[in-house]
Amino acid sequence: MIRLLYCSQAKPEFNDETLDDILLTSRKNNSATGITGVLVHGGGMFMQVLEGPEQNVLRTYVKILDDKRHTDSRLIQISPIKDRLFDNWTMGIVEAEPLTFEHVAKLRSHRLETLNADAFTQVMREFTGMLVKA
Ligand SMILES: Cc1cc2nc3c(=O)[nH]c(=O)nc-3n(C[C@H](O)[C@H](O)[C@H](O)COP(=O)(O)O)c2cc1C
């Protein structure tokens, strides 16, 4: 299994309906492909963790990269894993405003090009500390 982390920018026209649509599709597909993870949305950004069988995660990531509802996707990390962080989540959602806005601001303050895996993992860890099961 692998875990893949990336972040991207939502398109300006992105709205709640678009998000609902993404979540519906994600939960349906991910439960079929054995993928779990979380999608963080806030401050015009997405951060997503995908974990599961290598080929399925990579195939899903390629579809996501191609999705016109977001842009400027940056791959942060791909690593082999033994255990999942999000076993029970076919795709959890965290709306990062207003509660966790400071975290998004922290990520934004790193230039996206230079955002490294440690900074990202740290912010994700802070998020997951606050997550309530979806
Ligand atoms: C930010 C973002 C996150 C997404 N996450 C997932 C995901 O976890 N799983 C998934 O199957 N599709 C996800 N999608 C949707 C894919 O880009 C694509 O639209 C979808 O997989 C197509 O599904 P289909 O092949 O069943 O039509 C995401 C899209 C965006 C913009």
C-alpha cells in the first residue's frame, strides 16, 4: 500500500454543489478500489491524502490531476505504508474554515512550490487531531 499527499487550488467558480459531487463520486469509487483518505478544503485550497493499493491510488491520482475543477496540483509525497491513517474513511471531508483557517494560512505562507513533506505532514497531523468521524 502507499499513501499519497498533494495540494491544489480550487477554481474560483468552485461551490458547495461541486464539493458534494466530488464527495459522492469519491466515496463510491474509493469503496470499490480500497482507497481511504481525507480531503481538506478551505481558503481556496485542497489538501488530500489518498491511501490504498499502489496501482489504485496512482490511477485515481491521475484522474484527479486531470480534473478541471481544480488547478495547480502539487504532489507532496508518496510513501509505502503498512497501516492506514484513515481506515474507516472512503473519503473524509474537513471544511477548513473558520476553525482551522490558521492552518491553511500556515500552508499558504509556504510557497506551494517549496512546500515540503514535513510541513504538510505536520499540518495534516494538526488537522487529524481535530477530526470528528465523518
Ligand atoms: C479535489 C478533488 C478530489 C478528488 N478526490 C477523488 C477521490 O478521492 N476519488 C475519486 O474517485 N475521485 C476523486 N475526484 C474526482 C476525480 O477527479 C474524477 O472526477 C472521478 O474520479 C471520475 O469518476 P468516474 O471515473 O467514476 O466518472 C476528486 C476531484 C477533485 C477535484
